[in-house]
Amino acid sequence: MSEPSAERRRAVGGTAVSALLPGLGQILAGRWPAGVPALTVWLGLLWVAVARFGRARSALRGPWDARLAVAVLALGLVVSWTWSLRDARGAVRRRRAGTSQWRLTLLTFARNRTALLGLMAIGALFLMVSLAPLLAPFDPASQGSLLTSRLLPPSMLHPLGTDRYARDVLSRLLYGARISLSIGVLAVGLSVTIGTLLGAVAGYLGGLVDTVVMRFVDAVISFPRLVLLLAIVAVFPRSVLLLIAVLGLTLWPSTARIVRGEVLGLREREFIEAARALGYSRRRIILHHLIPNTLGPVIVAATLGIGDTIVLEAGLSFLGWGVRSPTASWGTIVADGRGDLLGAWWISTFAGLAIVLTVLAFNLVGDGLRDALDPRARA
């Protein structure tokens, strides 16, 4: 049997298996990084669809987040099955087509098992957050009987116990992840956008512009961040949007320094000289030529910054200057249980573990991206 014919038979067999059970064809072919997530996601979503069918049906007439959870559930089942099928069909074509730089980066990242594990943990966390209305056993703000349901240890009815107000800890943990992750992702997105633009402008233009921007960066860094955050949230009414704005507007200097350093090395390269010779404007050179070539370090910095922001938000909420109770966030859950650490250890413990594991997952992904995007480490 010729080599192309054998490859074609293996591709057809993998496609047939993947059509029956998404991800299984990749696993049988030895492509575990692609197969295990697809199979795990599809089986998990299928379990949610079967176990929470009644709740999902009633959620279609419920609030927007419940309808969004049902849409994510249906879309996840379709996308995981479709992606697994298309991936199995295209395996042979990708082997024949060779390896591009982006594919080489993805392969390098996939060989880093700790980074891949962190990425799977982050994906599972975002999926659980999206499906919180279907997964949470109770309403996170509803209180049970203070006589019979207060400070209950983990049980079948309350898998992570209840707090001093008889609220289910698991439900508050799932809904609190929404707040903590939203603050982390949006604040880092804001800071990365500001830092990238200012760093690219300062590095490319140089001269007085560079001096002014970098002295402003030094001035922002010189302020104690925690003291500045406490002062701002004490003056203005507390809200989630305020936390996102404050964190985003105080975390950008590190990104600006990274981008400026990259741009200083890129602005004298041949492709930038060619863009100048063609008469391109400074705006076009910065946005279309310089910034895309600095995205590698920026992505790594953003990934690591999300974990730092989650910890910072949890610290502010623990001190009472973050998210207002009864809105659940991981920091407020830890603060709610600090007075009952000996008698009701589960309140603060599970929220603290969620913070630690989430930050660890983001750091693992950041380290893996740093190695995958570095050509020297890749070689």
C-alpha cells in the first residue's frame, strides 16, 4: 500500500471516529493536545445538557444571562463536534502543506504540557462561568433559614457548604468568577491598549515625545499602587466599572516600557525604512507595521497581568474597598469567611483555592507563550 493511500485511509478512519465521538479520532492518532480538550468539552457539555435539561428549557424565558448560558451550551456542542471533524479531515493536508511560523508556534506551545494544562484550566473556567445559571445549585444572593441552613459544612445539597447568611458557597463561587475574571480581563485589555499605543508612539517618534511619555510613565510608577487605588475608590462611589477603569489606568506603564523597547529595535529595520520610502504616514507605520510586530511580548505581558489583576481585585474586595456585598466576587467571599476560619473553613478556603489555581493557570500560559513566541527558545 502506497504512503498517500495509507494516509488517506487513516484520515478517513479518524474522520469517522470523530464524527461519532468528537476528539476520539485525534486521541487514537496520538494527537492528545487536540483530542483530549475536544472530548472533555463535548462530554462535559453533553452532561450539562442532559442533567440540566429542565433548567435550560425554563432559562429560555428567563433573564439574559440564562439565555446566554443556553446559547453557549448549544454552540459549544456544535463547535466542538464540528472542529473535531474538520481537524481530523485536515490532518493529512496540514502535514503535506508544511509548517508556517504560526503553526510552529502552536506546536511548540502544545509540547509544553504545563502550559497546555493551564490553557485547558482557563478554558474550563470560562466555560463554567458562562454556564453559571445552569450549573449553580441556588441563586447566589438568596438566603436560607438562618436557624437551620447557616454555616453548613459541604454536603450533597451544598457541595461547598454555606456561609453565615445561609447562602450556597458553590453558587457564589461560580457567579463570583464572573466578576473577578471580567475585572481581570477588561482591566488588562484597557491597560494593554493604552500601554501599547503610548509605547509605540514614544519609541518610534523619539525625541521630546519619548521624553515626555517616559517621564509620565515614571511618575505613574512612582505612586504606590495600592495607596492610589484605595484613595480613588474612597473618593468615588464603588462599582465594578470603577474598579476596571482604575486598575486599567494604573497598570499600563509596564506594557508601555515593553513596547517602547521593542519599537526602538524595530524602527531601524529594513521594512520600516521601506515603508518610509514609500511615503507611508507615521500613523500607518505605527499601527500597521510596528504594533503587529510587538504583539508577542504584549500577549505574554497581558496573560501574566490578568493573574496579577485578579489578585489585586481580590485584595481590594477583602479590605472592603472592592466589589460591594452582596455582589459575589472571590475577594468578597474570602472576606465573608475570615471571621469563621476555624468553625467554617470552607467559606474562605475554596475561594482562596480558586484564586490561586486561576492565577497559576494564567502564569503557566504566559510562560508557555513566552517560550513559544521566542524563536531562540523554539529552536
